[in-house]
Amino acid sequence: MNSGNVDYHELTEVQFERELQKCVVDSYILEDMGNNKLSADSAVFREKAGSINPSTYNLTIADVDSSEAGLGNLMFMYASMYGLAVTNNRTPVLKTNHRLLKYFTLKVIKVTNQDIDSSRLENTKVMVPCCAKYFPNLCNLSPGNHQISGYLQSWKYFDFVKPDILEQFQFDLKTSQLAKEFISEIKKGLSGQITLIGVHVRRGDMISRKNIDFGHQVATTEYLKNAMLTFKQKYPKLAFVIVTSNDDLSWTKQNINLTEDVYFSENHSEIEDLAILTHCNHTIITTGTFGWWGGYLTGGTTVYFRDWPRAGSPLDKGTNHTEYFPKSWIGMS
């Protein structure tokens, strides 16, 4: 089995289907890379693992620190890895330079490459193909240490430990303060009890020919108007807080009704934008995992674009709506 990175955009439909089939056959999903036993002299891991759970010496190491992965992708990978570590009685481990550790205080053992080398740790590699599906085989890993590589985009891997995930994905004081001040400025110009609806708009890379051919579809203006109207009918006093990239800002301003109480988050980093979304009461998302996490962390009502991905596309074959979108979320067109 290929344990390296696979560009699923380049696969034919037949090849893509074959990659998916690997995930449902246990003999394919696990590639044994060694004896899977923690070395007797791996004092570094024994000591660190003991600080969390003295009885757990097998480790789950997620190979998720790709420079190409966005913040939402990394959060999915970590949350799923954490949930699978709990399910399989493993200790979750990340390298000290993992990007998420810049933003969040995570309940993991932090190790360096030197730690790994000194322990002579052998891993079973687990490669999970794209994209938004739940693979129950991962909840019954064979004995030993495992390294998971894949997007792991399903709430079913971690929703059972949701309070733990929400606690770990709390923003630092500086980021939280910025978000609170931004929201406070909006409320200053409004009277009475205001309901805030966070709206994440993503187009940008989604409209590239490569992504369109793969099956991505951007949310339409009709969807955004329908979703906003749904909240307007329910909450008489509300404001929309729009979060989008600089590349999509012009399109968003042109296509969202500016006669309403609409406020744009501008010149903020991605982690600041995510924090701003979570300070709203409810969420409208378009496509992408960044918006997904905005809805999940915010709580309240989340409305999503149900026409993603394109029916019959390679991406559609790797997506299960009920395993990607939580049951309480509302799909609209």
C-alpha cells in the first residue's frame, strides 16, 4: 500500500474508488512497519505518557502538519486523532512544532524528532483516503503504535468527547480579547438585544478548474440570501458578521445585501476570524472546513450549503453528508 501522500485530484474515478475501498478492508488499512512494541528503553515516552495516563504506553501520532493544510483541515485532523486516541486507549502525540500548538493548548504529549529517534519507536502507518467519511475500522486499531495520515473529516470520530474538544480549542487571551472588542464595536451602534449571525464565505481556490473538476462547488448568492432570510424571519433584531478572505471580500460585498445590518471582518488573521465567528450566536457557512469549525465551536443554529460537493464527482464519492455535517445542522440551497 502506498503510505506516501496521494493527490486525489489527479486520480481517475476508478482509481479514486480503489483508494476508498482500501479503507473498508482491514488488511489494506494497516501497513505493519515494525514490531509495534514500545522499546524497553524508551524512557522518554514512558515518562511523558505516564504524566497523562500511566497505563497507556502505546501512542497515536498524527502525521498532520502539512504546510498545505488549512487551519480547518488541521483542526479536523487533530480532533479526530484525539477522539481515536480515546477510543483506542492511546496517548495522543504531536511534534513540538505543530502549527496548532501556536493557537491552542492541546492535551497531547509534545515530542521532538530527537525524542522519536531516541525511542526507536516503530509505527503502524494508517493512511485514510479523502475526505469526509467515517471509517469505523479506525476505532479498533491493532495493538501497538499508530501514525494516522489523512483528512479525517467526520464529527463521528470526536463528537462523543465534544466538551473536551471545545476546551482544547479555546483561543488565547489576546485573540479572544480582539474578537470581543470587534463584536462590542458592532453592538455599540445597535439598540436592544441583538442576535449575531456569523457568515463565512469561501470562493477563491474553490473556483479553480482543478477543484471544480474534482467536485467542489461554491455556494451561490441565492443560497446566501435564503440562509440570511431564514434567520431574519426568526430574529427580528439581528446583525450579520461576515468573515471571508481578502481575495473574496470584493465579491462578498457586491453580492450580500448591504442595506441590512452587515458587518465585515477585515484585516484579521485566520485564527482571529475564527474567534470572531465563535462570538456570534448562530452561523451560516458556505464550503470548506474553516466555516465548519466556525459552526461547531459556536453552537447555536448552523446552516450549510447542501449542494456541495457536485453529485457524481470524485469528491462526492469520498463524502457522506450525514457523517460530515452534524445531525442538528440545516442544509439549504
